[in-house]
Amino acid sequence: MRPTGAFPATRMRRMRRDNFSRRLMRENVLTANDLIFPVFVLDGEQRTESVASMPGVERVSIDRLLLVAEQALTLGVPALALFPVIDAAGKTDGAEEAWNPDGLVPRTVQALKARFPELGVITDVALDPYTSHGQDGLIDPRDPRGYVMNDETLEALAKQALCHAEAGADVVAPSDMMDGRIGRIRTELDRAGHIHTRILAYSAKYASSFYGPFRDAVGSAGNLGKGNKYTYQMDPANSDEAIREVALDIAEGADMFMVKPGMPYLDIVRRVKRELEVPTYVYQVSGEYAMLKAAGANGWLDEKACAMEALLSFKRAGADGILTYYALDAARWMKSGA
Ligand code: PBG
């Protein structure tokens, strides 16, 4: 099957010799079209807070987010993924704030879509910003180990997704890993006439320690405490299980399929794209960003070169799109040709 050749007739370095021939044989390219920018939004006005474990990432109020959105559009980044920072008063055991039509997420969606109708707006569907315990679902009050209940959580997620769709979200992105949530959400959206609202399923979401800085960013780390998400997020040891998860989400009606985290899971991205042939996304998560930032700040790595190499590696593995905190920087670097 593979063409064979042998030295000295075959010299692999011949094509690498000059810039023109290196460019001609390049198999994958990264463009701004591949990028989704995750953003953290706060209540109030004229507010900007930095995130200690994610240098360069800020939590901003809606008025300031509009400026960020404008930059994204100018740079050709197609979509933002919204993550709300909910203050302690908004967190309850039942996560009721998650489907408040006047809540932070619906207000943010409305503001973004009113000002920039062409910008893709993706919302996260999971209860963790809203629960007093920091879990993505509702906890069984009778269970001493605090099991996160599946079917009861589905009802909450369906209400949350509908609330986002009613506010005008283009894409809802369930990141909670409950069984059956894609089907339940699709039914809820369709029943209300939201047949065009897309679902980006976090299908293969692993119980990863690389999410640490994100939990600081949204302020759920303290609530979660020593808790973990092992009873619903996937075991990092597994690969076939990811294929089953994606297959289920295909059957339930998702439009886009995510693998998360990114760089430690390139093999999963590859398998999903190769074996299931679906629109495949990958999330370069907070911990991956923090590592690159920290090494760059210390002068141990060339941050820009390493960040761009990591993003290109997602494309090579088969990703159609990448959620990355580097989205705007990467788009800017590509534009300046640097
Ligand atoms: C929670 C959620 C998490 C991330 C996105 N949505 C964290 C978690 O599952 O605890 C992580 C993103 C990142 O680390 O950048 N539903």
C-alpha cells in the first residue's frame, strides 16, 4: 500500500530544503475559522478581573465582553463560548438560577446577539456554576456519598438549555456528562420550536486534573472542595468508551462532538474523527493554557511557537475546530503573518 523507496534515490530532506516546497507539501493548516474563544462573564458594569492561574484571561462584565466580541469578529474567529461567574448568592443545591430567564447567561446572549448577530454564541449547559456543591448535576440527598442523580439532572439541563435557546443562543453545549442529556435537550428544544439551535456535545469529557484553573476562573473550585467528578466524567484510562459516548450522542441528535481535554487526548480526537466521521472539536483546556503560559513566562518555552504548534497538532489529529484561550492571540499572530 505504501510507496517504498530507498536512500539514496529517496531523500526525505529534499522537500524540506526550501520554504516553497515545505509549504507545498504541508498537509494541515490552521486558520481563524477553526477557533472558538471561551470567555468568562461577570455581573455588573465596567468590571474586569484577572484569573491568577490563567495569565491573560479575564472575567469581564457584559459591556466589556462586547468589546471582546468585536475583536473576535474583526479577527475572523467565528464563535464565543460563554462561561458565567455566578456569585455565592446565586448558588443553591437545586441550581435554580441556571434557568432564570433574567440570569447572567441569557442577558449576555441577548446583548451579544443584538449587537453582533453574525457572531456564533455558544452556551455551556451544566449546573456547576449554579450549585452550592460545585457538581454539574443534582445530588441525591439520601446518598451519603452525594451521588449526582442522572435523570433528575436531565430535567434541570433541559430547562437550562431551553432558557439559553429562548435568549438566542446559536449553540448549546452540554458539558455535564449525564446519560441521555443530548436526546432530552433535543426533544425540549424541538418541542419549543428551536429546531435550528445546534448542540455541541461534550461527548468524550474526561475526569481531568487539567481543569483546575478553570474552576478558579468560574469560582467553583471552593464549592467543589475535595469533591471530584469521577462518577460522570470519563476515566482517563479509556479510549473505546469515548467512541461509545460519541456514538450515543450521534444517535441522540448532537451536531458537533467534543473531546476534552486536548493535548493529552489527541489519540481520542484521531479515533473519533477516523471511526465516526463527525464534526469533531477539541478543547485545549485551562491547565494546558496555564502550562504554556507558565513555561513562557519563565523563558523555558517560546510561548507563541509552542501554542501554535499545539493548535496545529489538533488539526493534524483530525479536529474540525478548537476551543482555546489562545483563540484571539492565535488569530492575531496568523494575521500578522508572524
Ligand atoms: C464544567 C466545565 C469545566 C470546563 C468546562 N466546563 C470544568 C469541569 O468539568 O469541572 C473546563 C474547561 C477548562 O478547564 O478550560 N461543566
